[in-house]
Amino acid sequence: MKVRFINKIALALVATVAVVFLGVLFSTDMVLFDPKGSIGSAQKALIITSVLLMAIVIVPVLFMAFYFPYKYRHTNKDAEYKPNWEHSTKIEIVVWTVPCLIIAALGWVTYQTSHSLDPRQEIVSDKPPLTIQVVAMNWKWLFIYPEHEIATVNEVSFPVDRPVEFLVTSDATMNSFFIPQLGSQVYAMAGMENRLNLMATEAGSYRGMSANYSGFGFANMRFQAHVTDEATFNQWVEDVQTNAQTLDDAAYAALKANEKEQIKKPHPVTYYTSIEPLRFKDIIETHSGVRNGL
């Protein structure tokens, strides 16, 4: 009687935990499963494929974790009892063959997607790629448009259905550049240039962030990515070129001098124009010299 009562309590606790977990899971903003770009869609398919392959083992195991204790419970006098049983060839074949097939399938999927989803690989399109230089700072993101000679802080904009090549570096600690709904993420490291190719297939505003903890101001390492049609993007560029302040050496030094303030609150969206063509390269070379002991 006591064992039966304990079993009921255990089942009730497990059911409660499962319900709470599913409630939390489906109440969150699952942006990875709401992609707005070609790379994000491919990564969503990869996640689902991997989960379904692993579910071939996980689901039966979860089922047996409940079924076996119930079937062979102390009060079930009709359950088969074999105290001397020790081997089954059929079970051995199943428990070895199925995992091996799953591992082989996952290995093939990993091999294929490691090449097709390489962040450095250019996206094939009939439109020319837009180059945006990304600098991770404390505690903000600087975006430089070398073709348009403008720059922005904590806001990036680009046209829909046009490939974008992000050149990523850091002028501070290591961060990770990530727009979840567009897919992929690459590290921003001082003295180095990383590359990420993305393309949005739907217009909208998407959350950008750092996926790598970088200190007290990490919570403010976020930005908005605005995807618009070509005409709206061109108008935005003209507005920035007309109304923005100049990003010269003094302005850049002032931008870095505000680092302590951004620990408490995010840096406001700021626009700059008259960008030095070698600004991005100089940032990399400054830290590259420090890293090499120069």
C-alpha cells in the first residue's frame, strides 16, 4: 500500500514538472524557430532533423522509464518473473544497431551542413552583396558602411533579399555577433577579422545581440537590425549622410570614453558620417600589434 502511494506521488510530480516545462517552453519567444532569412531557415531545418533523429532513441527510453516500473511493480502478480535471465540477442542487436545508424545519419548531416552553412561562404544572388563592418565595443556595437561612408551605433539597416557580408572585429573584449532570426553567429575578436554572410527574406526589425559574456555591461550588448526594401534603405542612407555627426578621431575617442556609462544603460542609437576609409583596418591593426607584442 505504501509503495503504491509513493508511485502515485512520483508520477504526479513527473507530470507536474512536464506540464510546467512545456508551459515555459511554449510561452517563450522561440526566435530560432521563426527564421526570416535563408541561413536561419536552413539552421531551423537542421535543428528539427537532429532532434527527430535523436528522438528515435529518446522517446522509447522515456516510454520504458514509465512502462517498466508500472508493469513490474510489486503489486502486479501477473508480471513475468525471470530472475536468471541475463542475455537477449534480439535486444543486443536493437540497442547497438539503432544508435549506430543514428550516429551515422547525424554525422552525414553534420558533414553536409558544415560546408553549406559555412558563415564565410558567399550567398548566391543576382544582387551585389552589401558590405558592413562590425566593431564590438564596450558596451555597444559600431556598424560602418564603407561604401556609403556612414556609421551607426546599436542599429544596423540593410535591404531585404540582398546578401550582406559582415566583417566583424572587436575594439575591446571578445564578443559574439548574432542576429538569431537570420541565423549563424561569429566571434568578434580584437586584432582579427571574421566574416559572416546573411540574407533576410522578409522585411522587419530583428533583435541583435552578443552571445558571448563579456563583462559587467554584457546586458547592453544588443542592437536592432532593420530590414527594408531597397528604396527605404537608400532613403535611410541619405538621411544619415545629411543629419549625422562626423566620426573623426576625436568623435571615436569620445565614443570609447563613454564605456563606463554603458555598464548601467545602453548607448543610444547614434549616426555618423564622413568615415575614414581605413577606420576598420586601423582598429584591427592596433590590436594586432598589441597581440604580437609590437
